[in-house]
Amino acid sequence: MSNPLQQTIEALAKEKGIEPDVVISAIEEAVATASRKYYKTGENLKTRFNTETGQVDLFALKTVVEDVTNAATEISINEAREMYRPLYGDEVASSIELGDEMEFPKPTEVLGRIAAQTAKQVIFQKVREAEREHVFAEYNERIGEVVNGTVKRFENGDIILEIGRIEAVLPRKEQSRAESYTPQDRVRTVIKGVNRSAKGPQIVLSRTDPALLIKLFEQEVPEIYDGTVMIRGAVREAGDRAKVAVYSRERDVDPVGACVGRKGTRVQSIIRELRGEKIDIVEWSEDPVAFVTNALSPAKVQRVSIVDERERVMEVIVEDKQLSLAIGKKGQNVRLAAKLTGWRIDIKSEEEKRREVEAQFGELEIPAEPSAEAGEGEAASATMEAKEAEEGEPEPANADAAVAEADVSDAPVPYTLAGIGEKTVRKLVDAGLTTQEEVAAATAEQLSEIPGIGGKTAEKILAAARGEAPAETNDV
């Protein structure tokens, strides 16, 4: 491009991220609109951008007809030939046929200031529409992608972020309750959707979508990026806890260990990005029983049985002391496990299951009316059989009393730390740090807030958790 107008068009197109032809088309339409308002003759006006001169040429189109009924848009064939003969010769004039369109140049210098202002408004409108369409098409293809943005302002609880040249919105419902921001903070979010609105396309971001967690793992774990380890599912309760199911395509690669990293370094960076959100990494399995067992981690499951395969209902039996851990705080652990596996999980303790079996045997009808002593013997036998069917062997008569008198502190802790006593480890477990990786990911200040643990003890705990091999549990 050589002339100034063409250079301006090219610069504008580059600035707005659109094609130069879009700007040229807007200019042509703007001049045509201004010309119709100026001439008001009812002619069929057409404009064409002249790339050599950089001017917009204006023409009045007329159709060649036999008999003219509208002089503004039609011309007789005889008049058209007479007009072309002295200019182009008999051969060109004779080639004119009915239905042809002829262009008659009209001046544009006379349009004036008002027409020019109208043309300016049309150009701005067309360029703005083209820019909005370009933004919508670009970001609609990037849904699910992680982008970095800068906090610009706050509007009724929503956060307006600047990503590149445009603004996007992080709605209140897509914000984690554990996070707070100030202007100019940099935030990593995932594009959840793009909506059309009167003010242009609105890009909706999210910090709570599981897609953000999946993308963060892809960025931090090379085995996931190259396809060796696959994420088969992820669920979150943003700010509190998340569960991720992973699967290895190679037998020699441990999917959970690859995601956790050496001493938890890989997953710790993701936890920091999510402001301390706890992450359970479990191994995916085609067997639904094994998958549900893994998904309920860190709780230890005794047995799992499928109640209704069509309705996808499972019954899970855990030890009495593991019941609260399996259910989780306000049912969080079992709720996330159900979302991750797609099965409805009914958790029961061994004591609850034993009582349920006893109640079922007690409701059985006895075919003959036995004597009182025989009835007592059969009832006792039925009770013993129920216990044997549930627990594999009869319990002593004083089993309930023994359980009631047993000290809760006798339960084994889920992990051990070198140089740290069992009572201290139990305090960590009661505070929600149920795995060694969670302890290693914590800070000394966070451990010091636990009742009974001072600053020096916290430093010893961190040294032991980070210096020893990871605990047997694969959860973080």
C-alpha cells in the first residue's frame, strides 16, 4: 500500500485484529450511505475503493431495458448504445444487451460535512462489529484453556480482569471462597464460556471449574502432558478439597507418584496456586469396586458390594473408627467420591451392618411353634449365625463391653514420622492432616496453630515429613 488512506486502513486493521478488506468494505458502505442521504434521487448507487488512487469512486447503476419505466434506475438500449458508440466504438456499443447494468460516475466532493460525519459513524460501527465478531470467534475456540489476567476492578462482587487487549469477567459464583484479590493482582483462570451481549462478547472465567485443576496438572506433570498418565476425572469443592483420578498407560509408571512428585513438589505447586486446597490423587480402575475403594481414600475400606448395578448403588463397610474419616467433614469425602465415580455410595460401619443383619434374622418367621427354651436356643443360634455371616467368626459375649471400654487412642495412626511420637501424630490427624504428604505441604505457622504443638515441634515435624519416604497412602 502506498497512499496515506491505504496505510491508515492497514494500521487500523492491525490494531483491531481484523482484515484490511473489512475496513475497506466499511468505508465503501459508509460512502454509499452518505451519498444516498445527499442525492435523494432514488438511484441505485454503488461505491468501489480504488486501490491506485486511494479514493472511493461513486457510481449510479442503471439496467438496460427496452422501454424505460423508471429513469432513475433504467436506461433504454438505444440510448445506451448511442452513449457508448462515440466513446468505445460500434463493436462495443453493439455488444450491449437487455439486462446489462451500466455505471454512471457521480462526484463525491459535493457530499459535505454532514455526509462525511455520517460516513464516519458507519465506519466506526462496522469496524466495531467486525472486532467483536473476531474476539468472539477467537475466545470461543479457547474454552477450557488457562489464561493469565490482571485484576482491573470490582463490580457487584464480580471481578473484571484484563487478558490481553480485552476485559473478561470472573463472576462471584466462579470464585473460590478461600481467595481474595486486590487491583493489579495476577490471576490464573480457565475460560468457561463466551456470551454475546449488546456491549460485545463477554468472556466468562472461572476459578472453581475442575478444568482449571486438570490444566494445572498438565502444566506441572510432564507425564500427563506427553500422554503417559491420563486424568480420567476430577471433582472439586473449591477452596476445601478436590479429588483427581489418574491412570497410567505404561505399567512401569506409577500414576499417583508421578502426580505427587518427589516429596510432593509437583502437587504442592498446584496446592499453592489453589490457595491451600487439599487434593486427593487416586488411581482409576475399570473395576467399579476397586475405583470406589480408591476414591474413598484416605479412609480404609473393609469391603464393597454392589447393591443395584442398574441404579449404580454401592454399599461400603468400614471399621467403626474409620466411619467419620470415610464420610468426611459435612459428608465432603463421600460426596466427592460419589461425583468422581458416578456411583451412589452408602457407607456403614461394621457395627451398623451387624445390627442390620441381626434385625433381618430376628424378623424371620419360625415355621413351628417351639418351646420357650428351644425358642431361646434358636434365637441365640440365629444371632450367632448372623454374627458369623457378617464377621466370619462368632464374637465373645462381652464384645460390646470391650469395645465400649477400649480407649479411642489405641487406634493405629495412618502414618508415622521419624522422631515424632504417636500422640503428636494423632493431633495432626485430628487437625485434618491425614497423610504425610499433607504434613509436608504445610508450613510451620500452620502446624503451630494446632493445639499442643509449639514452634520447635512444628519444625521437627516438617523435617521428619519432608526427609522421610512418602507414607503408604497415595493421597495428598
